[in-house]
Amino acid sequence: MNLEDIPLMSMIKNKLGYLNQRQKLIAENVANADTPGYAGRDLKPFTFAQHMQTQLAPVSQERTQSGHLATPKATASPWKPIDSPDSETRLDGNQVVLEDEMMKMTSAKLDYDAAVGLYQQSMSLLKMAIRRPG
């Protein structure tokens, strides 16, 4: 049995992927804090409905020769960045507020730590369940 067959593990994996992508976007925003005309980007919040959509998306398989094993194609990230302009715009057109970006990064880190903790607890429960009695 694959761990991704367990719905909770699949959800945690998707949440961690979402948070990874969000941290990359926040880092880009911070890196471009002095770029004239740059508007910050963020991701839409992670929701259960979005997770279910990615789980139910069809996966197409392609083989180049009949003897090859069929494998799923790599899919693009299901999380699309959206512009998240801030209310503060500097004279050069830059809309990145470092304080807001640091708050977003802290929030993402706390969510990431919680997801990793949930993963660790789930793994310890699975280990306990498969252990021999006694």
C-alpha cells in the first residue's frame, strides 16, 4: 500500500506542496521589494475543495514503446499565483510591504510546522498499528 492511498497522508502532502510554493512566492516578493513597478503575488488559500479537485483530476498516461511501464505524466503545480497588490504603493510603483510579507512567511511557517507535526503523528500511529502485539 502506498502512503498516498491514505486520504490524510495525501492531504498533508498537498498542503506541504502548497506551502512550499507559497514560501517561494513570498521570497520572490521580498527579493523584488526594491524593483520599480513590482506587485506582490500570493496563492489562493488552500482549501479542502481544492484538494479534492486535484485528487479527482484525470491523469493521462503515455508510453513510447509497448514494453515500457505506464507512468503518469508530471503535472504542473495546481496552485496558480495571483497578484496580491497591497494598499501601499511607493512612488516607483512597487507594492511590496516587507512587514506584510514577513507576516505571510511566519503564517506559512506555522502552517508548515503544523502539517509536519500531523504527518509525524500519523506515521507514529501507523507504526503502532503494524507493530506485533506484546
